[in-house]
Amino acid sequence: MARFVRKKGKRKIVRKRVKVKRAWRAPKAVRAHPFLSAIALLCVLFLLIGIHNTSKTLPRGLSFMGEEHAATVAFLADRTFEKNGSRVAEQEIFDHARTMIGQARKLIVADFFLFNDFQGQPVLGRPLSSELAEAIIAQKAMHPLEAVVITDPINTVYGSIENPQLNSLEEAGVKVTFTNLNRLRDSNPLYSSVWRVFFLPFGTGPGLRLPNPLGEGRVSLRSYLTLLNFKANHRKTLVVDEGDTYRALVTSANPHDASSAHSNVGVTFTGPAALDVLRAETAVMNYSGGYAVPIPTVAAEEAETTVQVVSEGAIRQAVLSAIRDTKRGDTIDLAMFYLSDRGVVRALKEARWRGVSVRIVLDPNKDAFGREKNGIPNRQVGLELHHAGIEVRWADTHGEQFHTKLLIIHKADGSMLVIVGSANYTRRNLQDLNLELDVVVRGANETQFMQDASAYFSRVWNNEDGVYTVPFTEYEDTRITRIILYHLMEWSGLSTF
């Protein structure tokens, strides 16, 4: 724009710049490739959703670390092994659970990951789901008690099929709560970020499009898409009243027919520690919209052992603290279905380098309800630990799984620490992704519980009265491609372990 200025008889043109506001226009590269730009914006959206859902605040009451309470504790075990050329199953856990239910008068609260009669190719099968459901229903029919069952939506394949056991419980007046998994952090964010945008709004429901991945029948595509989030309420607990106190069972075993031959362990105990299990389960009921159970009070107990209840990320804290506290002259015995968490693996190697004796029994990761698995992650982790000088043996499985989760630490001063529960030692199980619950038991090595736990590991390690384990060379796998794949799967969450 120009204007005229008269000066001493002359006319002079003075040019003045005037700023003109223009409407915003996208960068040239964006205007040239709008489709690519839309993809970039979606990627940013998915990244932001992934960051939020892997770090968001957990519902109140999760990642619980209770106090140490004196308690009388009993060790339970299910063992499947070979003897005289035949497979033998010795089972205690659900027999004890039924006994606990049978003496309840006021309250039954059960939380189990798998509670169904789905069948893969069961070995030495037992109808555990019906046994447990019938025991709860019968006890509720005889006594005016409150009965609550918390479970994972996988038991209906996320709403696609009916679950006869859970239906019968609801018909009998038992309050069944399906855990709200969407409130949990995403363990598989590369997939879950996309799922939350495109599929979560449509929910899940009945369908016939695809075969049931867990048993008979057909399920919807939406159920398969939900399954790929790889998250779960993986707890296995039972709390009942027992006279003037309460008793809890914490175990690695599920009332799942196809899992009935698995090897598992568990502990049962009474007193204030049992109420800590109830508190941890009430947290799940509260955020999942279930029935809220009032927390009673009980008197403290006198015992030679203490029990501390830990859940989710607090389990990892307890495990790492226990391993890192070991010194030369101590012994670590670990029996585990899945071992892959990098922090735990490093702690075990460092303990061995300090002069701690370390013995580990792992499932070979080859059997999953009639399907053959590729050995990841245990064979790769087992190789790494073997190279670090740690003794590793494999459970001798034949269709069933060595589903045990047990850490035993013998201290040179005569004390012991035992951690038992639902949690595998993996990123998903220990880093506030799945719901998990374990207990830490402390006491002297001469107490009955510690003797029983030690005897269990010794029997498995030394093949006492049967064949439980085989040497490391039986399933040794040195393939570099599998090692890389294990690390990628553990880091990314693109795995079922």
C-alpha cells in the first residue's frame, strides 16, 4: 500500500508496509499429502492413548502391601508326576477349599481367574469348576451367609457364551462380579491403543463368527479382539469365616477343569492376615461395581510365623527385596511356571555372583491345553541363568503344566522366607498390569510350614518317590532367533506370558 506526502513543493511517494492477517493454512507438505498427514495424526493419538493407559493411576486399593501378622500357616500342594511308568496326581488344594467352604456360616468370598469347564485336551481331568460351585451353593442353601464370587470375563469369553457354573451361582443368590479390566493399565499398548479407539465403544456380546479358543462353541469377533489385550484378573483366593476368626486360601490353582492336572501350591492361614486378603478383594469389587463386603475385626494371633499379603506391583517389591537381601551361605529355591521379568532375572544372577546357592525349577513351556508351545520365555531365561552358573531343571510335564509359583529363601541364620500365590515372575504379572495376589511367609526353618515347603521343593528337585524334573539339557534351546523374540515379547507386551 502507498500514500503521497508533499514536501517543499515536491510530491514524494512513501511506501508503508501494512500487515495483512491471513487465515491459517496447513504446511505445504501436509496439503500435498493429506492421507499421510491423517495417518500421522492417528499415530500421535494412539501414542498419547498408549502413554496414558500404561501409566494411569490404578484403582484405589490395588498394589496393596499389608502388614506382617502372626499367623498359623499350612502348606498345600497338587503334584502330577510319573511313577512306575504311570502318571499320578496327588491333590490337596481344592479338597481343602471345599472343607473351608463347608464350615462357613457368615461369609464366602472367592476370586479365581479361571472358573469354567472348558476343555482342551485334559490329562487326569477333574470337574473342579462344578465341585467348587456346588460347594458354595450347598453352603449358602444351609446357612444365611453372604457369598461373593469375583472372576475374570474370560470365563464367558467376554460375554460371548454362557458359563453354567457362574449362572448356577447367580441363580442361587451368590453375587458374581466380573472384573472391569478396562480400568487396568494396558500390558499390550501397541494393540490396546487401537482397540480402545475402534473396538471398545462397540462392547462385546454373543456371536457365532469364530471358534471358542478355550473350548467348545463359537464366539464373536469382538471377543477375540478383546482377548488380544492380554490382561486379566489373575488372582486365586478364597476367604471364609471360621468361628471367631477368618481363614484365607491363596494359591496358584484355578477351579478350571482343563487345569485340574496341573502342579500347583497354596497356603492357608487365619487371623488379621486373612482380612488383608478380604481388603484386597474388596478393592476389586468396589471399582468393578460389585457387592461391597464389610471388613470385620478379629483378634491378633500368636504364632511362630508371620504372613504379609501383597498384590500387583507390591509383589515385585517383595520378591526383589528378598532376593537382593541374600548373602553368601544363603539358598534360593525357585519353582515357577513363567520367569521372564528382567529385574528378577538380574537379581537372581547377582545373588549367584555373591555366592548364594540358587536352584530353579521351570515349566518347559511346551503344553497348553492340547496345544504345543514354543518354549518362550522359560527356555531362553533358563539358558541365561544356566550360563550365569545357576542350577536349572525342567518340570517333566506330559500335557499338564507345572503351574507352581513358589520362592523359598533359606538364610544362614536359620530363618526362612516363602512367597506363594498367583503371580508368575513376568512383566505382566509383577508390574501393575494384571491383578495378582501373593503372600510372604516368614519364620524359622524348624516350623512345620517351612519344613513342608522345603520338603516340597526337595521332592521335586531330587525326584523323590517319582519323576518330577529332568536335567537342563532336556529342553536346552540356544537359538538366537528365539532369544531375540523373547526379549521383544517381554518388552512390548505382545505375548500371553
